[in-house]
Amino acid sequence: MQDSEPVPGHADEEMPQGDLTVRTIAMPADTNANGDIFGGWVLSQMDQAGGIAGVERARGRVVTVALDGMTFLRPVAVGDVLCVYTRVSHVGRTSMKIEVEAWARRFRTQHREKVTRATFTFVAIDDEGRPRAIPT
């Protein structure tokens, strides 16, 4: 059987949740001794994507204050395109939770697989670095 993109509408198809926020290619400089992409590199891309979504929602600066545990489901290889999706799931007075999923589009194919997911918490801050209210 040939790897291919899931057929839209198929009952067991899993689709990315949220908006495509970051899309980048995994390069050789991002690998560990086994030739797999460092988990920290994937986490960094996810944090950047969450920050972009946070800045858009808060209409200003945000900082990462926490993330729920991550489980890496599959490795990322050199040449894979990492696609990071974000969805704001909760907004409080100064903080927000953003669901972040990382998917790998495999090198030279259209096949994609979920790599990991996490919930990031961001706090909106002012120019002095103090928490500020998130606009409604």
C-alpha cells in the first residue's frame, strides 16, 4: 500500500485542529546523534506558533508561562516539513490557553502524520513586562 494524504471525509481520518501558523523544513543541523530531529527543535517551533497566535489574540506582547506535558508520537526526519497548528481554547483576564499540534509532511510525499501536541499558557504583558488585560 502506498502512503498518501488521507481521503477527506473518511471516517478514521484525523485532521489537524486549528489554524496553520508555522510551516518550516527540518534541516540536518537540527538532528541528534541518531539523525532524528531534536524534540527541543519541535518544541521551539510549537512555542513560536503559540506565541504568534497569542500576540494576535492579545493584540500585543505575550510570554509563555507553562505548557502541559507533551508526548512525541512519531519522529521528525530531515527534509520533513513541520506544520504547526494553533487554536485558542480559553481566554482569561491576562492569560490564555492555546492548543498546539505539530504535524510532519513527510519528505518527497504528501503523507502527513501528527508528531505531538500540547497546551501552552501565555500571559499578555505590557511594555514593562507586567501582566495586562487581554482585550475582549
